[in-house]
Amino acid sequence: MRRLAGLIAVLGVLSLLLVLAAQWLQRSLLAAGIEQWHWQELRWRDGQLHLQQIGAVYVHDQGRLGVRGGGVSLRPVWREGPRIGELSVDELQLIWQPVERLPEVDADQPWQLPSLADLADPLAWLPERLQVDRLLLQLPCPQGQCMLQGSVRLDSQAQPLELHGALQLASQEQRVSGQLDLTERNGRYLIQAALHLPEPLSLPGIGTLSGDAMLDLENETEQWRLNRGQITAKLENPEFAMPASLPRPETLMLDLKPDPASLADWQDRIDLALDIQAEGPLKGQLQGNLRLQSQDGWNASLDAARLRLAASRLELAEVELSNVELDWPLQASGDSDQLTLELGAEAPLTAGRLALAEDTLVLHSVRGQLGGARLLLPLAIPEELALTAPLRLSVDNLQQAVLQPQSWELQGELRYAGAGLDLDANLTAASGLDSRLQLDWPADQSWQLQATLNDIFLRAGNPLATTLVDWPDLLSFSSGRITGQIQASGLDSLQKLSGQVTLTGAEGIYDRAAFRGLTLPLSISLQGEQLRLATGGLRVDSLDPGLELGPLQARGSYATRLAQPARGVLELQSASLGVLGGRVSVEPGAIDLGQPRQSLVALVEGLELARLFEVYPAEGLSGRGTLDGRFPVSLVDGKLLIEDGRLQAREPGGVLRYQAEQLRTMAEGNPNLEQLAAALDDFRYRVLASDVSYDEQGVLVLGLRLEGSNPAFQQGRQVNLNIRLEEDIPALLTSLQLSGQVSDLIRKRIEQRYMQRGSP
């Protein structure tokens, strides 16, 4: 009975110890991050511990690892304490589920390899042989889950320490192999490791990876020495974050080799030969010497580097580029606080073609130069990025609806900071047009551009004529000065433009008319597609289309759409022209050039007959008097018409004399003509009135009515005359021009017009 009681007591104590051991093991595993562990059919046979199945879940900040093992055999040994002699697993399945966002790493915490002394206890627990006959590794991939199958073998001995491991995994065409050798020689430890991915392996959040990595380390006490190391990797279809406006490379290739001279103290400083290549829509290569240092926190520098990029076609926001190439020498440095990048003296960027949306602006053969550019990026506050760049940009051919195709050049300085973008540059066209540009583009706001036109002296040439598509072919200058300033703004595109252009002291020719003393202050306003031009003080001192006119003065505005610049509305506030001692003015009104017919009313005031007869080529015709009138004027398909015009002399009238020898000869033998010649020899009129019309062919018709007398004719008897006069005004002006001194240009245009009309 006592023996039975003792046996029960022993069993009770053992049961309690097993319960306490199980609780201790469970708490220890939970503390190590292992949970949901279980096993089946635990038994002891032939000096080994056998488990039919075992499972657990290991939880880490970076994800969860599920472990399932089958056919586990463990042989314990006594080697200065209990140790594992051999561990074999028929099948081991590992299921990895990474978290969507990895935890942040403390950048200030120094990193270093542990000394082997710290690893002595964990290494002592390694089995002399570890064999996994069938290893199943399950990873997430774009298709859902990918399964790799293979095996693991690990051999070790404690004295002297030796560890040899091999890993083989495969899935269809994918293969992964790795080797690890750790040996102890005279107190020194050698580690040689290699990983081979000969076929692409899909890695979630990264892409499809293949390549080789090799490492050869040597340890003595706490110092690690890198004897050799190299990484050659190829990443296809990368999944890392990139700006949406840039094309994602299809393939990235990395080749990283340390400089043998820097291997001795590699944990403090190491120099690496870096070569990164990109394939796909955007091809490129980055080569350079990368130096990593860890004293007082990490820092890195990239020296003697060169970045090359090329793309046959790029589509950025509202911009399309083709045949893009850049070749930039650069150097960079960085630490936990800031990244700095500097380009070499020559940093070219070229593009065969650059086009804005719907080809509203097209640039051919673009060449840029960003040599000397410097970029500062605070890593803690990336929005405070700062960039300064001397900028040189040239274009062989710029095409835009209002500009003549030609080359342009931009030279200045570009600055970018957290507050926005600034540009201060000079823009020059092949025509000689030169202006200063100042661009201010605050962050998240509309950009503001001010363009100041460098003075144009027309005596040296007119760059506007060879810059603007719609410059009038018949307008040319021989002198004058143009100044101007334009302000423009927009968000994604040009939304508003305003400015002032002023022409002073100009002389030149328009069509067949010479002018001098031209002053034109012109304000410009553009809102979307609506263009408005206005002047408050147009003045021409002298205008000579065949007879001297002037001054010409006008105030008004012109509004139109950019798509149809010649079909706008001209608003005349006032316009007047000095003519033969008087003036012709236009009543205020609007002219819609989009309509086939435009009409206005011209008023004649104070026209002097004496001045008219001085220039009119009629022999023996003279007189005096002052004329006023009113002409309804129309433009029909660009041709001038006058219908129902009226012209009359002011009271008390005047004198009209026609004393031509030709009239006397014609009157001989004709009593009626004799009386007419006698009356017109010294005709004192009280009434001089005329109907006026002017047709599309340029023929002026006057229906003249005269009432008056000649004191020497029939004792001053009242005489009433109705006379119809016709005159070809273009031919008359041509005759007047050819009879005087005109420029070769006007004479040439007269000859061309003469040939077109068939008569002078």
C-alpha cells in the first residue's frame, strides 16, 4: 500500500512538473512571437523523439510566418549539456504573409554585424545535421499565391566550429539556390554565402527578381572584414512607387562591386562601383563610385557618376516628347538629414520633338543645357526641396499658329523652392526679337509671367515682320522705336494676358502710301480665346498716298477670337484725317468684320478748293471756297463703296475758274461751248453742291450743281450748271505718285498694280 502511495506521489509530482514545463514553454514561445503552436502523436523510439505533425505561427512587425511540419525526428545528445544531434523533417511548409506597410526604422540607430561571441549560444544549439527533405515555401504574388518546393541541408560541428548549409527551391521554371559556409580557423571565423536566382522570382511589392549575390566575410574578435562581395540583380516589372507622369521601366539591372582597397574597414566606410541600367519605354544607365560611411550616423556620396536616359516617346502631363536623351555627369551626397545633387559643367538634354496638347505648340530639335544645376532635398521635409539651375535652351524650329517657324534660344537661371518656381531669362528669336522673361509660379497657385521687350529700333530692321505670321505684307518701316511689356498668367495653360506695346517716331510705307511721325500706344488683353487690342492715341503726322494728308488721329479698340483674328469687331471712338486744309472724320460706331458688309459715316469739314486744285492735274482749273459733306461709307468684301454722299460749299460761296487753252480751242465754232467757256472764265458761285458715289472699281462720280454768275458774262446774268464728273481714283493717285518723288518700293508696287489692272 505504501509503495502504491509513493508511486502516486511520484506521478503527481511528475504531472505537476510537466504542467509547469508546458506553461513555461508556452509563455516562452509567446514571448518569442510564436503563437498558435500545436503537435500530434509525440512518441519516443530508437533514441529519437518523433512528431507526426507540428505547427505554429510566428508573428513579426513585418508580417506573419506560418510553419507546418510533418514527419519530424529529433535525436538528442549530451554535449556539455543537452543538445540536438540530428533533426530531420520529411516535409516543412512555410507560409509568409507580409504586412501592407512595413514599420519605420530608426535611422539614428547604428547598425553593425553582431560578434560571433554573441552568437555562440544560438550556434551551439544547432543540430549536427538538419535535413528537410521537402520544403514548401508559399509567398504572395500577383497571381495570388506562389509555391516554391525544394530542400534544406545543414551540417555543423562545435569544435572547431563548422557550419555548411545548402538551400534548393524550384517552381516550374523558377529556381532559388543558396549556400552558407561558416568555419573557425585559429580563432578567426570565415563566412562565405551565396544566393542564386537564375530564373525570375516574383516578389510582392517589389517585382520579379533574378540574379546572384556573393559575400565573403572574416571575423576576428569584434571586427569584421569583407574580403569579397558582389550583387548582380535584374528586376522585371518593378512595383515600387514612381511619379505617375514618368513611364515605369520594364527592367532594372543592378551591378554592385566593392573596391578591394576599402574592404578592410568596410563597416566604417566602403567604396562601391555602382551600375544601374533600365530597359523599357525609358532606357537609362547610372554609373558611378558610391561611398557609404557610418561614422556619426550614416552618410553616402556618389562621385564620378554619369546618368544617361533615352526614350523614343514620352507622354507627360499635356506634353508629348520624342527621341529624348540626356547625358549628365553628376555627383551626389546624402545623410539622414539631406540629399544634395550637383550636375557637371556640361549636362545636355535633347529632344527631337516636343508638343503641347493638340499640337498648339510644337518644338523641333530641342537642346537644353543644365550644367551647374544644384538640388537640395531635406529628407525630413521633402516639400522644401530647393533647385538652382543655369538654363540654356535652344530650338531649331518652333511652330505656333501666330508665329513664323524659326529658331529660338532661352538663357537664364531657374530656381525652385518650397514656395514655388522662379525663372529669370532672356528669350531670343532668329529674327532678332529679344525679350526678358520673369516667371513666378507659387506652389499650388497660378503662374505669373512678365515679358519685357528689349527696344526695337526699326532703322536696323523689323524682327516683328519675320516673327509674326499675320504681319501685314504691305507694311514696312524705315525708322521708329518699339517698346513693350506683357503680363501673362495661368494654371495648367495660358488663361490671361495683358500688356502694352508702343511704337514712336515711325516712318515707312503701307501699300503705296508713305507715312511719317507714326505714334501708336497699343494695349493688349487676352482672356481665354478672346483677344482685345485698344489704342487711345494713334497719330500719323503725314500720310502720302499720292497727295499730302494728315495728321491722322484715332481712338478705338478691336475684339476678336484667336481662332479667327480677321473676323472681329472694330469699335471706333474717334478718327479724323487732315485733307486739303480740312479734315475727314468718322462718326463713332462699330464695324463687324465678320459680316460681308460694314458701314460707317464719314464727315468732311473745311476742305479747301484752292488746295484741291493745287494737286489735281487739270490745266487751267483754279478756284477757292470751303466744302463740307457727309458720306455713308461701306466696306463690301474689303472694297470701299460710297452711296448717296453729299458735298456742298459753305456760304457765301466762292470762285471757280477754268481758263484752259484746250477749252477755248474746242469752243471755236460752237456757240454753247463758247458761252460755257466764257461763264467759267471767272465764275462766282453761290451754290456748289454735289452727289458723291464711289464704286468697287474705284470710280468716283460727282453729280455737280453750280449756281452763280460771271460779272463779265452777259452783265452778270444768273447761270445754273449741272455737270457730271467721273474720275478713276486709283489711277489718279498713281498718276500723282508717279509725277512726284516716290520710293523704289512704291514704284514697284505701282507697276505691279498697273499690270494687274491693265491700265494706269
